[in-house]
Amino acid sequence: MTIYRLTPQPLPSGGLVLRLGWGWRVFFALLTAIFLGVVLYDGQVLSIAGVLSLVSLLAALYQEFWCFDLSSDEIISREGLLFVGRTRRYRLSRAERLLLRLRAPFDPDAAAPSGGMLRSRRPVSAPFQRGYVQLFLELSPVSPEDAPEEGFLRGESLLVQTESLRNRESLQELGEEVSRALGIPLEHRFG
């Protein structure tokens, strides 16, 4: 079970919102309560349990969401702690496609890159090799004629979510749901 997972919720005006599920907040709120219990039992606020309770509380207050609002032609991405965070806004009409990118673990038996250069990364032992999959939203470039206040912006690739390789199906389902809601294609890329 993964607690750090964005869950989709439809918007009444059309579109979709992706938010961290309640599992995230409940998990870290319980950790905060446990560490606070240890602090109250020990009577020392500046202990390791005190620091861990503060960190757990901050994690419980962390928010992350993506809002794809079809009625206002806007994408809003927010991450941070309650009122302290980073909000980014994009025009939804710039959304070209969703990209599901698979990153496989390092393969020490693979051939060296062309040009005779040796691989610069050391092989990692098998138990520590982990693959992951990422969902990106690809945006088209903006020309100065379309948005003179923004100047020229090249196309952007926005990271929406990262999952371990074993949770690939859940991220693919999320990508398909966003793709249906926005009417843009979902593509797969390996490597």
C-alpha cells in the first residue's frame, strides 16, 4: 500500500483534481500522536521524539494537488504546507499529452554507450536495484504573439507523480483517467 498517491476527483464545472489521499494525513497524524505520547511520557520536549513529532506534524500538514479546470482553461499545481507553498498556473489549452515514462534499474551487463566510453555509474547490487515509473504532462510552447506578458516559453514537461515499478498499473490508471478528462493522449516511453 502506498500512502503518497494522488487520487482523482471530478470537478463539477468540468475537469479533474488530483489530491493526496486521506491515508497520508492519517498516517502522519498517528505518528505525531505516538511521538507526542513518548514526549509526554518522558517529559523532555527537546528529545528525538519531540523532533520526530514536529516532522510528522509538518508531513501531515503537507498538501499537493493538481487542478485541471476545463471551464477556466487553467492548470493549477500546488505543493507546500497549508499557506506556505508553491503554486504554479498554466493554460490548459497548452496541454499536448501525458507521458508515462518507465525507468528500469541499471543493467551492468548492457553494452557500453557508443564512442568507446565506459559507463560512469557503478553497478548496484541486485537487492538495491529499483525501477520506477513517472507521469508527466507535456505542454506546448508559447509564442510572444499568444502571450506577450510571458515572452517566449519553450514546451515544458511537468512531473505529476512518481511510483515504484511494482505500482505501475495504478499510475497508468491515473494517467488514463486524466487523459480521458482532458481529452489528450497518454503515451508510454521506456528507458
